Amino acid sequence: MKGWKWGNTSIPVFISFIAAKVDGQRGLLEQMVLEIKELVVKVGGKQKVLILNGINLSVPSGSITAILGPSGCGKSTLLRTICGFNQPTSGEVFVNGIRPTLARQKRWIGLMPQRPVLLPNRTVQGNLRLVLELNGIKDVSRVDELLDLVQLRQFSKFYPPHLSGGMAQRVALARSLITYPKLLLMDEPFSALDESLRERLQTDFLQIQRRLDQTVLLVTHSIEEAVYLGDTVVVFSSLPGQIKAIVRVNIPRERIPSVRVSREYFESVRAVRENLQL
């Protein structure tokens, strides 16, 4: 844990990022929209590598947009750029009409990375309270509210080493939502879980997303996950990452596990797969 980083972002910076001040800004967040215009990102030293090339994307409020593509195509780089950790080489990114760095300062973005990144010496409750402590927020009632939302209230005194993988991911989700951001970035959050647990958490997440009217940008390697969770699936090419296709998912928004065996679901999966293989 001591040396953990998300890209070049150390754990103190990451914890500081997910910690957010809630000081009357929530009303402004109701119109949160992500807009990306002609984004180009190059990384490296003297000989920079082109990672993202000409990305144009708009994410409507209250929707779930899934990003799907081969490994190394720039999906995580896109999330880091939206966070303001990477600077665009050219093009623009706006979160609710402002630049990512300012949006990060205003704490308008939630982030759930691939790994839970929980502090082992703090309880479940303590990991969530840390976000509030770092910002001087004395109202801790939201901790229990979020633990109720992810069905972990009874485990609030447990330490991370005693949690299952699924429980740890639920804590990470609660932490990313504790300030009720209107934009939640998720970087393959369920990829390390077994299939049955992953599917159950996907359904639970959709219920939480609907309850909070959460806008989500989800990075995944799974076509089935992208279709089950997403209103829209954005298919990326291999490096340098470009948008190959945008597929609208043609299944009802109120999704239940039985949707996975419906004709509409399989048609959407086929449409995404065909675009991914082009």
C-alpha cells in the first residue's frame, strides 16, 4: 500500500482527490456534463508517444457511458486527463463547463480505480471518514448513509484485511460517492472479481446509480459489462486511441439480471463486438 500509485499519482494525492468539500456546491452539480473536443494526448520524454488522437465525446447528465477497447489503447489515460492529472497536448476537456484542474479543485469528480486502495489501519468507517476529515467536514452522517447504500453498515468496524474482494470494492464505491459527485469515473472496478460476484455488484451498482442520478464514465474490457451497465458504449481503436464507433444500447434502463438473456441484450452485444473487431 505504501508505494501504490495510479499512474504517477501517489496515494496521498489520490486520497486528497477523492476527498471533496461539500459547501453548498451540490446544486451546481445537477447540470454536470462531460465534454471532450478534439482531444490529443502525447506522453513520454523527448520522444513522446501519441496515446489519444482526436477524441470527441459528450456524456449527458444521469447517463452511464462505457469505454471499451483493447489493452493499452489509452482508456486509463483518458480518465487521468479528465481528472486533470494529464494535460492535453491539444484539444479541450470540460467538466460542467470548466477545465479539469478547476473541476478537481472544486471536487466535482468522483473516482473509483481498479483496486480499492483502502488504508489497512483504518476501519471501513474510518476509510470513509478520512475523506471528510481531510476537508474539515464534521457531518459524518453521510458515512452511515453510504454504507447503507452499499449494504455494508454491519461491517463498518471491520478492517480491510478482513473484507472479501467484493466488500472492499463496495467500500471503494461508497468512498467515491461520499460527496455525491455528478461525474463518477470508474476504471475497471469489477475486473478482479469472479463472474457471479461481478454480475451481482453490477446490478447493485445500477440501483445505486439510479437512486443518485449519477453520471458515470466507465472503462471496461468486458463487452457484456459495457452493454449491461451502459446507455452508450464507446469503442476505441488500438493505440493511438481513437473512437471507432458509438453504440446506443437498445435495452430498457431499468435493468434486471434477466435482461442478460434477452434478444435486445444479445443484439447490443453483437453490435459492440462487430465494431470492436473492425
